[in-house]
Amino acid sequence: MEKNHLVSVAVTVAWLITIVLLCIAGKNAFFDLEENGCEMTYMFEYPEYIRLELKKKISKKYPRYGLYLYGEGLYAQEQRRSFSPNGIPVLFIPGNAGSYRQVRSLASVALRKAERYRNHFNYFTIDFDEDFSGLYGGVLMEQVNFVQSCLRHIVRMYERKTSGPVILIGHSMGGMIARALFTLDNFQSKFVSILITLGTPHVAPVVPFDSHLNTFYFNVNKFWKNTPSVANLSVISLAGGARDILVPARYCYLPRNMHIDLQYSAVTTAVPDVWLTIDHLALCWCKQLILVINRALFALLDEDAYTNRITEDRIKQVRVLQQYFGVFDKQNEDILSEIRIDQSSAIYNETSLWNHFEEISLSGTLLIPVDTTGIGAQFIALSNSLGDISIMSCQSVQMDRCTGSKVISFETLPKTSKERAGFVQLTKLINTSYIKVSSLKDKPQIAMQFLRRYDINKQFDKFRIFSGVQRFLSSSYLFMNISLPMIRNCFDVYVITVEKMNCENDRDGLFTGRIHLPWAQEDVYARPAQSTEFTILLKIHTSKPTAVSEFAQLHVWKTDECSIEVTVEYQFTRTLGRIFILYAPLVPQWIYSWIMIVLVIQLGQMSDKSICLSIWSIVTSGTLIKFIPLFVLLCNELLMKSLIGSLGWFDVISQSRGFDGLVLYDWALPSCFVILTAFVIFLALYIFLEIILSSLAWLLLLSPSKLIQPQTSTTVMVLFYSGLGLVLFSLMCLCSSIAIYFLAMASFIHCCRTTAKSRIFITEVSSFDKCQIASKLNLSKLLLVFLLIVSFQTTPAFIVWLKVLPTSWFLPSDPFRTLVLLLIPTVVCCLEMHVRKPPKYVVYVILFVWCVGCLLLSLDRFPYIFGFILLAVNFFVFDKHNKHKKN
């Protein structure tokens, strides 16, 4: 008795601690977000959406959907008066619960920008009636087919015009719908040249509520991995970063296809001129991002005066998209065979640039000789006059000619408190004999230096558990690269502070930095509020693959003679918030696993002892202790890998899925969080139901006892459940969600009736009958908890059915009908089963049906494999052990 009391206290304390940690995680997940740095995009004139008339066959087949053309002011009036779009077509596809009006920021900026160009873009947008395509997969293929019909309609409108292929822009699930177009048998990929996705979960559905979503993703990603039909397509995938709590950035990486010239996945913090983390909805209106997208599209315009289309030159197309979206590939810089050098050019003494950086006012042209004998040498240049300076590399200089020259572009840095700067970093100088630096305006400032890798490459090795401070002597360096080996997990949060120390003069120079991840496009740039220090809140989105040997890097640029002090602090509460965001969608599957564990125990008790304990009694007793060895077995390497895989530890950058080298913390923290959170929610739901049922039972006690009979005749029960089955079958044909709601309501009424019966006839029945009523009630409560979780999971399907109702009585592609067919007889069997001595086959049938039902609802396989292991252990190991012990 004392032992059970201690277990009860321990479980209660653990439950309360987990609730506190869960509240802290929720607070940090939803309220401790970075400041929204997006500027609002405003329309200069009233936005108008012109609905296009599709073929009657298409309109009849998709009565809820529509196709619109965006317009403003005079342009909209002209299109309404005589519809004749003559620009380059762009089709915007909204996502989950998205509106066709979300195109207005992109389209409005494009219309204003077109006033300075001969060509312009026609922005079309699709109305999906704000369907929940990210939560209910039954509408996805319907939307894909409708988009194909709209695309054909647009192509037909431009048949006699030289507008070229269509550009697709998809927000959220709209990007997946755009990718799914290419899987259709009769789709011609030549109609599309560029695909830009914003916050699209390419890897897997964030919350896979039904099997249709999983099947849709499997088919699309399988097609895209190997097909050559998308070879001439340029694909850009942009994720919003830490502020996007709806679609974490790790879901937004494109599956690799070796046939595509350019497929680029990045977080908006790494996109030049954006450098912000953006929430999910703001991806459609954030001014900084909208301007970059439109600048890239206008830079792709064909320079031929007789066409109105984007360039078909794949080299130029790839180079432009790389430039605007943050891929600085030096291999794609413009290579000129020969250029002329001004005779007034001065030869700069490079010797001084090896020992110390030089900051000069550039006038004319400088030729800097390159000493290639230095191992690992690189050239660094910093300037705050990016448009006034030209830098080129030369293989050789003969007379007044520079041969084998290459244009070197500046990479821009965010604005500091005073200026906006950029840098050039040439890491390979083997085939370079001179660097040509020219001023395009009068005396712009530039700082230059030659550096050796072993001088600037340092490693932070003072980190101890939660924090670390380390100083780096760098007074004579323009640039430092500091490796941060502690940064490897996608859920860890760090605050990194860099401060100037021991300055040799009081000059206020440039001081900024960034975090660079060698394995992903997720760079995070500092925005210094003062010139003496800067702070970076680091939340990476892709864990470090074991195949990558390089660590995360802190890059620091400065133009003053100071050393730096770097402080790295681990943020545990913020880490809990990140785990909450990344792994919360996986909690329902573990709730089903806990339900399976309790069901196994209850049915085992009924089979052996003819009693069934309550959920709370099972949890607070020693009954669950026998399952602890199975949790310990999860430490086994094979099972640990399965658990990590089930929790979403997929590597989207590398095809390798090795987990060697992961320490206990790397997988234990998110695993414990998910499993314990599911346990807490399961218990909280049970306690909530206990309170409701007790309150209703107290109300029923005030009513005449005739309302509740101690027993009901068999004929009445047969008629009742026959009618219930008929009603449920009819509802299932309309929408399975309604049938599940009805089934949950019937189970709730049964629990209320049984609870009141146990209270009213407490003095009128024997102790054995009391035990049987209590056992029956305990099993019914577990069933009710299960049905409530299922009801929550099927809610998106019910909302879609309400939207479809004006046009059809039936829910399209209902994924839960099989589940309802399994649940109806099982629920009836559980509610009316004789607890005293249930037939063994009935117990096994119930277990089998429940397992199949959980698998149909599965978000991942592993928790249910775990459930089957528990069943096998309970019935084939512990039962035999108990029988042998009795004998």
C-alpha cells in the first residue's frame, strides 16, 4: 500500500512538472519570437480582381474554385473593358486556407515597377475557397487538376503572343500543388519555366491528419527525385525561418534532382536585401521579400525588343536567380577573354597587405600583384560604396591588357547603424596574378588585405554546458572565421554576443558578422545597434549531418584595430519552445500509443481477474513498471535510430542517415518531450472527462431514479444499437467525421448513464456487481478518450464537408470510412461486453481492431510498432510468467 502511495505521488509530481515545462515551452514558442522586421507593402490604387470565364465543363466540375486577374486603376479598367493581357503570365497559387487576394502585394509592386520597363507581368491568381489543403488531403488532387485547367486556359490566351512559359509562385501548400502538376500524365512541362515557393513544406506534411496527405507527398517526391522532365525548370524554395511557426524551415528543403540546373532552398535570413525571419502569412506581403522577387523577375526579362518574355538563356537565368536569392557561385561570374587597362593605373605594393589591412580612398585604378606562394592565401575587401567600385581578377597582365579576367561581385551586408557595406572574399588565388580595383566615382573608401587561413580560422573551445567566453586577438585582421562545434541540433537555441576589446585607437569603423552553416543556406546576419558589439539569436533549422566535417562558423568583419570577445549562451527555456514547435505535430501518435498501453493492461486484467482498473489507478500503480524495460531497450542503437526517425530527425541536405556520434542529449530531450507531453495530455483529458462525468452524475442524482434503470432488457438494447448502427452508416456515407462525432456522443452518454448508475444503486447491488459496473465504466472512459482524439483529428475533414455542402452532400475522397466501419462494432462490443468473463477471442478481436484503427490514424509507424511490441510482451511473456508462477 505504501509502495502504491509513493508511485502515485511520484506520478503526480512528474505530471505537474511536465505541465509546468509544457507551459514554459508554449510561452516561448508563441510569444518569445524575434521582432517582426517586415515593412508593409501598400497599394497605390484600389486593388481589383477580375474573374475569368472558364469553360462550362470546368466551371461545372469545380463550382467552388475560380481564376482571377489582378489589376489596379487604369490597368484594371482597361482589362474589364476589353480583356487582352499582353504581359508575361505569372500564376499565384495560395495554400492551406489561403485566399486568392494574397497576390496583391506581389502584383501591385510588379505593376508599379513595370512603369519603368517596356515589358510587364500579368498576375493571375486562383481561388480555392480557402480549403484546408494542408490538413485534409482529399482536396489536393482536385486542386491540382483545377490548376492544370487554369494553366491551359492561360496558355491558350497567349497562343498568338510571344510571352513565353508561365511563372508559378506558390505559397504554403500552393507550392506542393505546383510541383504535383508535373506528375500528371497529360501535363506539358514546357508551359512552366520558373517555380518559386514560399513557406512550402516539400519534405513531408507538417500535420499528416489523414492517409491522403501521406500518399500525395510520397507520389510527388518520388516523381521529382529522378524525373528528367523538369530539367529546364528553375525552382526556388524560400522558408520564413524562426518566426514561421506553422511550417518549420526544415520541411521546406527541396528533394534533390540531378537533372535540374537550379534548385535552391534557403531561409529568408540568408537572402540578400531581406535578411529577416518572416512569419508564414507575411511571406506574401513582406516588402523586403516582395521587392527581391520582383527585381529577380524583371532582371530575367529578355533584352530582345521584339519579344515580351523572360530570357531563354539558361546560363543567364541561373546566374540571375543565384544572384538575387543568395547563391554566390564564383564559377558563374562573367569571364572576359581580355580587357584594356588604363595606362594611368598604379601598381599597389601588396607587401603591406599581408601584415595589416589597408583602408584607402580609391582614385582611378589599382593593380595589386598576387603572391601565390602563400599556402591557403585569400583576398578580403570591405567597402561601404558598393556601386562605386569594380573588382576583377586577372590571370596575367601584358602591356595594357588583362587576360583571363573575371568580374568579382560584392556580397552585400545588412545596414548597420551608419552605413551599408559589402565584402569580397577570394579564397582561391592560384590562377590569379593581379587583382584590378577600379573606382567608378570620386574616391570611394575600401579596405583590403591578404590573409592566410591559419591566421583567421579559429575554433571556440571554451564552451561549458550552458555558456562560454573566449577572446580572439584580431586587431590587424579585416575578417575572422570562428568555428562553433557546439551548434549541431535544429532545436537548440543560442545567443551569441561579439564585443570589441583592447582597441588600439578610438576610430569608429565597420563592425558586423553572421553565422554561416556549411551544410545549409541558413545564414543569420547581425544587425548591430551600436558599433562596439552585436548579438545574434541563433535558431538553426537543419541539424548538422554526420557526413559534413565542417562546423557552424561565426564570420566577423571589422575595419578597426580591436580584438574581439565572443560569448555563447545556451537558452534552455527557448530550446523547449523550439522543441514544442518542431515536434508538437507528432504528439497525437504517442497519445494513441499510451491509449494502446492502457488498453492492453485493462484487457489483461479483465481476462485474468475479471476487473478493470481506472486509467488513473493504472498510471499511479506499479502496473506500468513492467513496460520500463521496453523504454530502456530504446537505448539500443537500432531502436534508437527508429525512434529518432519517427520524431522527424530526417536529413534533408544529405542522403546519408547516419546517427553515429549523437550523444544521449541529442535524441533524449525531444524524445522525452514528445512522449511525456502525450502522456500529460492523455491524463489531462481523462481528468477533464472525470470532472464532467461526475458533475453530470450529480445532476442526474437530483432526478427521479426511474430515468436510470439498473438493467435494460436485451430487446431494447438490440433495437437501440441496431438503430445506432443504421444512423452511423448513413452519416458515414455523407461524412465520416459526423459518424465519429455521433459515436463519441453515444459513448459519452453511455459513460454518463453508467456513472449515474454506479452512484444511484450503490446501496442496492452487491460488491461484485459494483466492481463489474466500475470496470465497465473504466473501459468506456478509455474508449471515450480515444474517440475524442479521433474526433479532433477528423475536424478538418468536417470543415471541408461544410464548404462542399452547397454543391454536394458527400465529402470527396473521405479517408476515414474504413476506420468508422471498424469502430462501430468495436465500440458496441466494448460498451456492452461482459466484464465478468469475456471470451478470449473477443479480447483479441478488440485489440486487433484497435491496432488497425490506430495504424489508419497513424502519423508515423514507429509508435504503433511499439504498441504491437507491448501487446506481444504483455500476452506472450508476462502472462506466461504469471501462469508459471501460479503453478
